[in-house]
Amino acid sequence: MPLANDLTTFFDNNQSRARDELFDLLRIPSVSARSEHNADTARAAEWVANSLRAIGLTVAVHGTKGHPIVVGEWRQAPPGAQTVLVYGHYDVQPAEPLELWGSPPFEPTVRDRKIFARGSVDDKGQLFLHVKALEAHLATRGKLPVNIIVLAEGEEEVGSEHLADFIQAHAKELACDAVVISDSAMFAPGLPSILSSLRGLAYFQIDVRGPETDLHSGSYGGAVMNPAMALARILATMHDADGGGHITIEGFYDDVRDWGDVARRQMKQLPFDEKAFRAETGSPALFGEKGYTTLERLWMRPTCEVNGLLSGYTGEGAKTVLPAVAMAKVSCRLVPDQRPEKIEQLMRAHVERVCPPGVEATVRPLHGGNPWRADLGGPLFDAARRALATAFDREPVITGEGGSIPVVGDFQRILNAPVLLVGFGLPGENAHAPNEWLSEENFYKGMRAMAALWEELGK
């Protein structure tokens, strides 16, 4: 069913203005991880607040111990209408290494119908298309078919440390019938997608300490345990010895829920190009747990990965030293029904069991989030299917995501509302990397899709 004529005309007449306004937001270097950008992050919050006020929402900017949370509301829908909360984030990742960008990261540039800028797809562009979809209804009709809450935070890229507490403290004001989030990607160009699952996360730092200070490797080598070698041995025990990708931490798979044959058949029907995926990674070959396809490994199976290593001398030339300490950052991606608290217990027990004598090893949790999987039945998801088909002229597919958005579980747990994840990024968009981009076409069609969603939910 096509989008209503008045909404279509509005988008046609205001497409360039919407892009120009997005460019203004993208120029703000709201890097939440860097204290030198605190003023910029606050400026981005105020920009989002002003943008919501300009289209007719009532807006409050809430201070936190970190960066502000912006809440915009429109609550004039007819009696019995649904209330929908739209979530997004205005903070961005650091842009380094700057020399790898084809254009300045905070000066939006269009090349090949792609908007290049830090935050273009993650998540400023996807948040802003929601603002424009709301504006289309309010500007043409003076009202919305549903009540709307827009919640935009500035700490997603640093773990949303204060958001769950904010949702809990304001649960009554944020009460809603559904939550809609656009912070993900479509499966392929032109193929609208509804995201059905997210992996969770359990992130640790493992520290191994041996002698009180670095030692001369000639005078002491062979007589004391080397913490770097001990750490290497500890890490090596986390996977099976034959390189099959199976995690050997005792009890690690106990809570993994099976997805069933229907989900596997649906995955196999997706237009997944394994050769293109490998080329995208730049790896000589793909690897993973035996007995599973690449998509199953990404969506259905947990992982245990080393994210960083630090020990000893790493400068130019040689320095024959036995390091006193060694450190590794290790992340575990989790799937339903694993929980980070239990994985932490299992990790501690494993490290304690395999740690060689002569060193002490400690496990420190740094970050965690629960996995999530949607129940795709009901009017919310039916409305989303129709809205996406309206904008993209084809039926959406159901996909999974290997990454984590911990706040999804927080919304569902605290507000007891279903969460719809419908994103407009694309594979290879370089989120978190140099040359991040957002498809211009998806930005424009995303606005139309969300405007159609409000109409569908209003019915």
C-alpha cells in the first residue's frame, strides 16, 4: 500500500532540507569517550532537543553523572491510541585514525550516494530520520496517529552507564506500548530487515602477575614463570586444541537456547554471499565453530575472543626482559539464555583452574549485557512489515545481529514493552571505523518507512 499523498509530497519537497539539517548534527564531534569533547556532546544534546521542539514536541533535557538524556513527548493522540517510545543516541565513537578517512570525519561529504561522516549511520542519521518522520505527520496534519516519546542518550558508545537507572527512575513517565529502535543494519541493499536477536556481552580484563619487577631474561630465564607465557597458556585453554572453535570453559554452553529448524531454514534463504563477506573482512579465510554456518556462528552461537594483549617490551629493537605482568582483554558474546554474571563465575573458575604455578591471575569484569531475542508475532511487528514494504516496495526479512545493544533488554525488562529493531544501515558501512557512511537512499526511505509505521499503528 503506497504512502499517503500528503506525506509523500512533504518528503519530496523537504528531502534536501532534511539532509542539510542532518549535516549540521554530524558536524558536532560528540565523542562521548573523550572528556575534551564533553562540551560538544552537551551541544549535540541541545541540538537534538531544539530539533524536537521545532517540530512540536515538548522537550526536557535531563542531566546525569555523564552526558545528558533528551526526552521529547507528544501526547495528543485520540483516546485509546498507543504510546510508542523511540530510542536513539547522539554520541559517536572516536574518529581516529584520522589519516585513513577520505574526508574529514566531522565534515559530512556525499560520495556515490553515501553520506560519509562519523555518526552518519551510528546513530545520528538513524535517530534523525525518526524526527523527520514525526515532522511529516505534524507538519501536514497537525497531529500524530499515536502518542510519541523520543529518548535520545549521549552514552551509548561508552556502555549506556546511566540509562538503565534513568529508565527505572522514570518508568511511569516512559510507560509505553512499544519501543522502536533504529541502530542496526539491513541485510542487503534494498532489502528491508527486522532484527530479531542480539548477542549479549561479558567483557573481562585478565591480569597475570609474577615477579615484583621485570627481570633480565638471561639471569632469571628458566628459573621463574614468565607472566606473558603464563597468560598465553591460559588463553589457549579457552578453545579446543584442534582449532575447531569450540569453547572449553566448563559450563559455558549450559544455557544456550536452541533456535530450532525453522530459524535455520530462514537463514539459509537469505541472500548471504560468503565470499563477499570474507572479502569484507580482509581475512584470508573464514573460521568458526565446527558444525555451524557463518550466519549461525554470528547470530546463534556464543564466542570467547581476545580483544587486546599487553606485556613486556614492545618498542623498537631488542630488550631481553621477563615481564613482571601481562594483561589481556577478553570478550564473550552471549546468546539466549546466557547471562554475563554466570559467565563471569565460569571465567573466574576456569582461569583459577588452568593458571600455572609461579604467577597469580585475576579476572576483572569491565562490562556486561544480556542477549535479546524478539517474539515476532503481534500487531507491532505486523505493522512494521507493512510499513517497510510500503517504503521499500518489497517484504522485509527477519535477521539477527552478532553485536550487542544492552539497552534493548533494559527497555523490555523495565517497561515491559515489546521492542522493534528496524535499522537502515548497510553491510560495510564502517560504523566504529574510518569512512563511516550512511546510504542516502536509506535515509530518505527510512523516513518514509517510519511515517508509514505511525500510520499503521494508528489503525
